[in-house]
Amino acid sequence: MAVLTASDLRKGLKLEIDGEPYIIVDFEFSKPGKGQALYRCRLKNMITGSQFDRTYRSGDKFNSADLEEQEYQFLYKQDNSYHFMNTSNYEQIELSTDTVGDAVNFLTENLVVSILLFEGRPIGISLPNFVTLRVVQSDPGIKGDTAAGTTKPATLETGFVIQVPLFVEQDETLKIDTRTGTYVERVK
Amino acid sequence: MRASVLQSIRGFFQEKGFLEVQTPTRTLAPAPESHIEPIPLLEGGCLITSPELHMKRLLAAGYEKIFQICTVFRRGERGHRHHPEFTLLEWYRLHSDQAALQEDCEGLLQFVCRAVHRESGWKYGGNWLDVNAPWEKWTVQEAFLRYAGHDPLTQWNQDTFEEVLVQKVEPNLGFPAPCFLTHYPAFQAALAKMSAHDSSTCERFELYWAAIELANGFSELTDAMEQRRRFESVLKEREKADLPLYAMPEKFLKSLEVLKPCAGIALGVDRLVMLLADAPSLDDVVAFPPAFT
């Protein structure tokens, strides 16, 4: 674990504080008159998401957070846990619903995702920007009904419901942007 | 905007009978400072963090009113309000004290604002600024009592002074007109003279506008012995903290022996341009912002 000093502090840096990983989401260097430098940080807990402000000064030392991202393949869901397999060493891990979070809307078997590990413990998951998912249910669009807008709801294989154009039909496969949770296009 | 500000600064000082000077950018013996890090040079010495020592040597040689606009270098300073190299305006008056400098500040900023058509006010970051509104003057003690609820002189705490200043006091200073923060605690004197009637404060002041520190001025300490003691104590502090040590500025100390009472001030030109241009960051007012290292 690398030891950092106050002059290393900047936005995006990840630190370990009281055994938990934090990321600096806001940072301001200030230095009044002939006084000592102050490093004002807004820190976000990378597990709980809670934020707080703290001011550090030159001379303060920190540990960098022991974080690592590895590729995992989604295997299956059992009760409230999600099982993944490391694509390089085939080790399997289990993630809770809380850790998986909104990613659950886009998880299908065999999807390869990045999992963020803090001291070897999984704390977060990042999806590919785009995934393809099948439509399991969507009512036919009503032509000419422009007053109701030009989209209709469609239920995807994960159970997630999105708005799609009227021409989308059941059993079609769609490309979805996981960052916004929106329809991109049909996939043949 | 930058060009007009620079031209008008020169115009103001010429009108006031100041001589523009140039002093070295490299030095072997910078003023020992606890919290300012020079950028060292391969051949020894460092880049100046301020032209102060050289300019005071010119005063000691008899120049009465001098000013300089130059680039200075401070290692590791990088933020919205800090660049590791920036443009500093310094001016000095022989046979004078900080009151004259404060008058200069008012005259200068009014002059510059007229030159860039800001004399009837403008908005900086949503706040109304007006150089012609009444300028406030607060002592550090008054400002702390009002905004932080304690007296920094009787309840002195080196560790929290700057933090409280930055977080509680500074955000309130300099609306709509600039404001002086005066009577700094003696511990924060650096190269300033002690107050004549009060040993707990010194004749140092800062100029704030829109919560931004623009300038730091003082009635200069001209007691060579006292200045040497202060330098020695800073050098000891630096040695303890394992910071780079530079030579004692002997030539400067020698010049203090003949230096008459005088006063000097340093003003951050980039910050002034930033305010006048309603720019949120220094990066917006320099052509080539430095990298975050």
C-alpha cells in the first residue's frame, strides 16, 4: 500500500480512511497569505456512498486504498446473491443485491463485467456501456397515436422496463445503454 | 483584459511618480519562509518566490518609490486560485507605512477598474462588486470574533488559525468593495514590523475582494537583528521539517542596517484579472494553464 502525502491529494484520488475506501470527489487547494497550505477535500465512501468534508495540511500522510478491478463473468442468481467467475483464474465470488445495485437491471448469464475489489473484497460492479437484451413483452404500438408520444413500454428479459419506439416487437433483441438505462437500437 | 490591466497598473504608478524596476529571477538566498517552497535550480539556488528582498535592497540604496511586475514561482501550489508560477505586482515606499499602501490600493483598483470599464460595478460569480462602494477595514481580531466567534489573539492556536481564516472568515470579506484585514497576530509577522502600541499584533494587512486574497502588505521590519532572529527560527523549523535549506540572505540583512522606515506590498495580478474578467479560475485568465503535477 503506497503512503501518500498531502501534496499528492487531488480529485479522483482513492484513499483508505479507517479501513474503508474513499474517493476525493471535490478538491480545493488553498493557502492564506503566508500561512500553510490547506487541502480541502470532499470524500465519498466507495462502499456506502456517504460523503463528508475534511481539510488536510502539508505533513499529513495517507494510505492509498488497495483497490483493484478484475473481469468477472456473471453465472447465476440464487436467492439474494449473485454469483460471478473470475475470467482469468476461474475463482467464483458471490455479491449481495446491495453491491450489485442497479446493475441487476442489465445482468444476463455470461455477461462479462468489471468488479471493484477493496483488499480483495468486492465492493462494486461496472457494466459494459452497452448490453443487448431481449424483449419478453411489449404491446403492439398504436399507429397514429402521436398524442401519447412515440414510445411505449417494453419488458426486458431481466424484468427491467424501458421505453422503446413503437416498431419494437416482442422477442426482438435491443442494444441498451447501461449508463442511462435507455434504448439505443434494434439488433438483428 | 490582461493587457489592459497591466497597462493601467503601469499608468497608475507612473502617474504617482513610481519607478518601474527589474530585479533577478534567480537567487541563491531566498527569504526563509515556513510555508512557501521555492523551485530549486540545478546550478544551486532557486527561482524567486517574490522580488521582495531585492526590491528592499534598492530602497536601502536610496530609491524612494519603486514598483515591479514580474513572474514568481512557488513549488506545489496548484488550485483554482493558485498557480506554481504567477504574475506578482510589488510596490514599495520609503519613509512610509502601511496606511500609505492602503491608500495606494484604493487608488490603484479604482484606476484599473476605470481602465477596463468596471468602475460602475459588475457581477463576479453572481455577487455584485463595486470598487467605488465604501471599503471596509477589519482587524483580524474583529473579523474572527464576528465570523468565527473567538478571539485569535487571546485564544491563539497555530494549528487552526489558517483553517478558520479560510473557512469561516475569508468567505465574508470584500463585498461589494474590497476590504482590508489588518493587525495580523505577531506570530504571522514574517517581514513585518510589530505594532507600535501592541506587541500581540504586527503592521501587516491583507487585501480581500470577493472573498479572494489579492494582496499582502506591511510596514517593513527594518531591524536587521530582529529580522535575522526571525530568519534563523524559520531555518531551524525548515531543518526540523526536513525541507530544503538555502543560504541566509546576508546581503539583504546587511542592507537592512541602513534601510529607513518603509512599506511594501505584493498583489496577485492574475487574481485581479480573474475578478475583473468574471472568470471562476486562474486557468481561465492565463494563456497556458500549468498542469496538475
